[in-house]
Amino acid sequence: MALLHILNYPDKRLNKVAKSVAVVDDRIRKLVVDMAETMYAAPGVGLAATQVDVHKRVITIDVSDAHDDLKVFINPEIVWVSDEKKDWEEGCLSVPGIYDFVERPDKVCVKALNEKGETFEIDCDGLLAVCIQHEMDHLNGHVFVEYLSPLKQTRIRGKMKKLEKAL
């Protein structure tokens, strides 16, 4: 197990589109373990492989209060979204300290592989639905701040560059 380095916005590597996982093997399972450890240590509720500079379609999520309900999504696909949308305040491990509201579908159905390579489908709402959509955006090369106004994006980029210089 290892803690992985999380890329910070506006790092261009966050804009790479992740490739599908051809085979769920020991290398992918190790990635999942390392991602989960990194996510919990950050601390966060979700992490996409893109955020740790691995451009494979892998997500780890745990929205439970006790942090004991890890969900793994490999090659996730949204197969259905509700017409009803909801504003949720989002944050991101790649944009530390920044939170803002993003409108997303309230409910989604996702099809994916688990860490054993088995296909499953899950209907989600609330925070889990938001988290899945947020992390899938990362796999598609997008960061949640891209949903915000150009002015807010500019301010956030400035804050993140100052943070980077301070480190």
C-alpha cells in the first residue's frame, strides 16, 4: 500500500481522458488499494485515477460516515440520469479548500466492473450520485470548477497557483 500524489488544478494532466481498463488484474487491484488509502488519508469521499496521474477508468468512493463502505468503479458508464436536477456544494482533492455549488442530475444508474472484474449496476441518489458524476468528470478530463463562471475559474486558478508557490 502506498499514498499516491494527488495532482492539483490547473495541472494539465487533469485534462487527460482516461482509457478503459482492458483486464482487471493485480496491477489494477493494487491501484485500487493505493487509491483508497490515498482518498481516506486526504481525507476525501472520492478519487479518480486521473487525479493521481494514472489515466485509467478507475474510481474509488466512500460516502459513509464511518468510512467503511468502499465502492470501486472500473470502466464506469452512466446508463440513466433523472430529469430532476439538484445543486450540491462540491469540493475536490485536486482543488483543496475550494467549494462551490454545481447542478447535477439528482439520481443516476451506473454500470461498472468491481475489483474482481465482475459487472454490476447501481442506482444512486444524493451524495453518492453527485460523487460518481464528479469522479467520472475527472475520467473525462474535467474538473468541477469548469462548471463555474469564467470569473470564478480565474480566481480559483490564481488561488491554486499561490498555494503551489507557497509549498
